[in-house]
Amino acid sequence: MHWFVRTFIGTGLLIFGGGALLMLYAEYGLPWKHAEMKREMVAYLEQRYLDEFELGNIRFDWMHGNNYYTYATAATTDINFYVERSSDGTFEDGYGYEYWSSFGESIIKPYIPFASTISTNVTFYEPLPKDKDVFDHLQHTCWTVYLDIPYSLTQTNKENELYKLLDIIQQMDKDDICFEYMRVGYMGEDIELHKEELMRIHELEELKVVDYDVREHNH
């Protein structure tokens, strides 16, 4: 009886230990590979971007091809982004995407300094280059923009606010700032402009907000 209990406990501990090791492998991969993966990632990033990088803890993705990945921060720009080393030795990273998304916020903020929050996502009309500096890509870059204005549209200020917004967007168009989509929120009331409208913003004569139209005055 005691032999059976010891065997049962031993088997349970073995199964538990094996399961724990499998869980650790699924999360972290082979522990002795971490230092090697980090060195390879740092070398890849420094060679491509000519900067220094601080990397976080190495993780392992066994569900999508046994890839090692982490997040890195660039010393010069302080941009935080994803970097991955696949099982075939190739690398992928999100530095360009994160850089241009952040750059979009810095471009737009001077036009609308009264916005409480500005958030941008980037779209590339041509893929980011692999063989040259990814920061030289502005002419192929467009943004999706979300703005929050810290006050409401009222019957008193609505028309003036919408004309002000239209003037700002048209000025950005003249400065060759490209948009895919823009949403401007006035504390619960939104204005949405889609790609087709933004492409012809220089000739747009009205902005629609819910059921309210603003039309350009004829002087």
C-alpha cells in the first residue's frame, strides 16, 4: 500500500514537473538561447538603425513558428517597438511604424494645439525600405488621426468651430500632410472625414456633424 502511494505521488510530481517545464518552454523557449537571441537582436537593430537600443526580457512564441521576440527602446528617439527573430534567422521589427505614428502626432499638434489628445496610426503607400534609412519615407506616408477637443459644440459656437476646423484641415492639405481618415471628437459629438473627402479637402465646402450641416458662406 505504501509502495502504491509513493509511486502515485512520484508519478504526479513527474507529470506536474513536466507540465511546468512545458509551460516555461511555451513562454520563454530555451533559457540558454536568451542571451544569444538578445545579442543577435541588438546587432541587427544597431546595424540597421545606427543607434543604441535597450531590450526587454526575451519571450518565445511557439504557436507561430518558434520565434523569439521582445520590445526594444531606441536611445535617440525613445521609441518603444516590437522586434522578432524567427526560427529561420530573419528579423522583423516595428520601429518604422512606431516612429512614423509618433511623428504624425508631432506634425499635427502645431495645427491644433487646443486638442486635449491626439492619436495617429500610419499607413505606408510603399513598404518601408530594407536597404536604406526608414526615416526617409515621408512622401509615402499617410495617417489615420483621432482628435479630442476639450469642449462641446453648442448652438452658439458650432458654426464657428466647424469653419475653424475646415480651415485647419485645408491648411494641412496645402502643406502636403496626407490623411486616410480623421475623427474629431467634441465631447460626445464627432466629425468624421474619410479618405475620399480628405483627398478633395481643398474644394470641400461643408462639414457634416450628425444631422448638422455647415456650408461655406458666399461673399
